[in-house]
Amino acid sequence: MYGNYDPPFSLEKEGISISVEKIEAQWIYKRTLGTDRVEKLILEEGKLIINPVKPLNTPKEITQNLLIEFEKMLLLAAGARETIFLTFPIEIGIFISDKENKNHQLLDVLTLSRQKFTLYGSVSNGLVCKYWKSKIYSVAPSLNPLHEGLMELTVRNTTSDWVSISKVVFSASGMKLYYDSNVFMKARMDILSKNMAETGFELYHINGRLKSYPRKNQDTWKEALEVYIRKLDFVPPTFDMRLGL
């Protein structure tokens, strides 16, 4: 489903129906997912681009924080540095571009993933986060790219003690998604104490490779278009986990 489409066109996949048709001098965008229906008028012809976006837009923009809970507790030795794989929820963005494919405008966002929110911390001082639960993988699993993305997470224990980790929290700022047959992003988690860590994202470079992932499947990856956050909000590029691991 991900890719560029020239109107008129229609497609259906996994319960999602998307079409753009011309009625008289106007283009009509229609999208159906279950009982959710969207219809918009497009005054000028343009290419439609469908790609994964940050999983923080539906059902509406409530938070810029993503919390991934581990299915099992992770124990990391003092000074250790390990790379693991996690999954994260996918949202699908539909953009329209001009004929030169330079300017893009978001038309629609939808998701097939389960929607859930949680608090990181206590009720009195906690932060609202989009919630996701993931297994921990040592090699990249096979995923449905319309439902789940793949995260390569490098965890570094800078302390002199063993640490136990049950979750990781990210800020949306700096989150970069890439896609082709899969959707992926690279992230890091630096353990600062038994209860504190700093998290952030890493850019993917042409010469960079995901560990334990076939090289041939990485050569055609594309950087996904972004849904930009509100300009008045300041979202730091890293997240300080000060309320527990």
C-alpha cells in the first residue's frame, strides 16, 4: 500500500479503502475504514503519497510521548551495551503533493493498530504516553508493515551495577521512520542509574545497516514524510526517564 499514486485511482487492503476520482472539474478523496469515513475535496490535481508516520496522531494528537512496555523484564550487566529489536504501532499518513512533488500536505491519518494510552509515573506527576507492548527480539522478526514497525534499540548501561528494564519512553522529536517491505527506526537508551535513563533516535545512513537484518532488504528503504507537530510546542529531541525503568 505504501507508495506514490497518480489520480484517478482506488485501492483496498486489510479493510482500508482509498480512492481519488474526478467529478466534473473537481477531485474527490474518499477513505473508509470500518465505520470511519473521510471525504475531502481537492481543487488541483496532485500525486498522493501513502507512507507510515509517527504513531502519535490518532485518535487525535494527545501526547508526543511513546511508551513501549517490554513483555519480559530485561536485565543488563554493568557497563554492557546490547542491541535488541522491538515493535511499535504504525499509523498510515496520506499526503498530497504538487506536480513537481516538492510541497506536501497531509490529507488523512489512520491506523490498524490498537489505540491505548497510559501514564509514565504516578497519577500526581505522571506523563501521558501512547502505549504499546512488545516482545524483545535478538533478530529482526517478520512483521505486517501496516500494523507494526521494527525498532533497533541499542541499550547501554553506564552504571557499575546490574539494571532491570521494563519499559522505554521516547519523545516524538527526532523520530525518523524508513520503509519498504518493513517499517523501521533506530533508537538508543542510555542507562544513567537504576531508575534513570536518556532515550533518543538515530538517523539511518546509506552506509549504515540494521544488525541481524538482510542487507539486500535495506537497499531500497525510503525516508517517510513527517506529520509536523504544532510549532508553538517545544518537544526536546531526547527524553529523560526520571520516573523509573
